[in-house]
Amino acid sequence: MSLRFDLAANAGGRAYRLLAGLVVPRPIALVTTVDAAGRVNAAPFSFFNVMGVEPPIAVLAPADRDDGTPKDTAANLMANGECVIHLCDEPVAARMVECSRALPPGEDETRRAGFAVRPSEIVRPPVIVDCPVALEGRVLDVRRYGENRLVVVELLLAHVREGVADPATWKVDHSAYAPVGRLNSPDGYLRTTDRFRIAPPGA
Ligand SMILES: Cc1cc2nc3c(=O)[nH]c(=O)nc-3n(C[C@H](O)[C@H](O)[C@H](O)COP(=O)(O)O)c2cc1C
């Protein structure tokens, strides 16, 4: 037997609790952006995924704050369209969470969290060198659906820690790469180290 949860009649907090708890694991994007003065911002987003590869695109959903103003990431993305999306493994997970602290605009979460950064190649936001993966990207589109804001980002360049992806085949070696995911708010995370295989049909 199953229970019914009327999502259409319960948008907002209850729908978040249910859906964000059910649709797991979610990947986490730690996103660096810059404001008009070039000041760095970093924040994690788990309403995030890669959505296509021709061109390579990712979608994230940086919401508004409770006072109705866009979070710094959303404001920066709408103002100048540039970002670096990082994937995080366990050694950087606590620092990623530290970057979710609401700091005043212009205060650099990477510094507060103790991350090291270096310049990106294409975009102005920096690469966090401690993260195993950094994806330089540029905004293609921003859509609003009610209170939701979806930002579509074209991914331009991937920086991948040596040993994680084969430079000839581009295949990823998951014995060398274990990003963390989000399980539930406020403090639930999970590892990607417990794996199994299912052969595809006909294999
Ligand atoms: C793991 C994790 C995932 C998060 N995912 C989202 C998300 O998808 N959308 C969102 O608006 N906030 C999300 N947050 C909250 C933001 O990171 C937080 O509001 C942050 O302060 C925003 O920073 P900014 O104002 O510098 O952009 C998440 C927080 C954590 C720790």
C-alpha cells in the first residue's frame, strides 16, 4: 500500500522535505562566481545536475533568500553569466558545507572555508584547487517557474585531478574518484564508495 502526498496543493516547504528526501542521492555543485567588482563568492547547490552533452550543459537552481532577494550566486550569474562548478569528495565536504554560510555579498566563502584557489582559464571566477573536479561554464539561460530559478550553464572546460580521468579516452576511474552527495537537509550526506554492477540488457 502507498500513501498519497498531494504535491500540487503543497508547493514549498513540505514539498521540499518530501522531494529532496526522496530524490537522492543528489550531486552537489560547489559554485564559484564573481560580482561586478570581481569579488569571489562560493556556495553549494544540490538542485543540480548535468543535463546534456551537445553542448555540454548543467542546470542549477539557486533560489532567493527569505527576504526575496537573489542569493549571491544567482545575482552574480544573472549579472555576468560566469561560474566554475566543482564536485566535492569527502576531504573537502566540510569546507563545501562551510561555503553555504550566508555571508554578506562580497565576502569570499572560499577564504573563510580555507580553500586554495587559482585563476580559471576562460572565466573570471576561480578554480578551487582542493576539489577533484572544476567545470568552467557560462550561463545560457535563466528561467523562472514560480519561486524556482533554473540556471542553464554551458560547460566549457573541465579541470580533473590527475588519475581520475584518462586523458586519451576521457573515461573516469571511479576507484580514484568518490564525490559526496546530498541525502537530506540539514545535515545528511552520502558517499559514493559502495558500488555494484548490473550488466545492460543483451550484454
Ligand atoms: C549541500 C547543500 C546544498 C544546497 N543546495 C541548494 C540549492 O540547490 N539551492 C539553493 O538555493 N540553496 C542551496 N543550498 C543553500 C545555499 O548553499 C546557501 O543558501 C548559501 O548561503 C547561498 O550562498 P550565496 O548567497 O553566496 O549564493 C545548499 C546548501 C548545502 C549545504
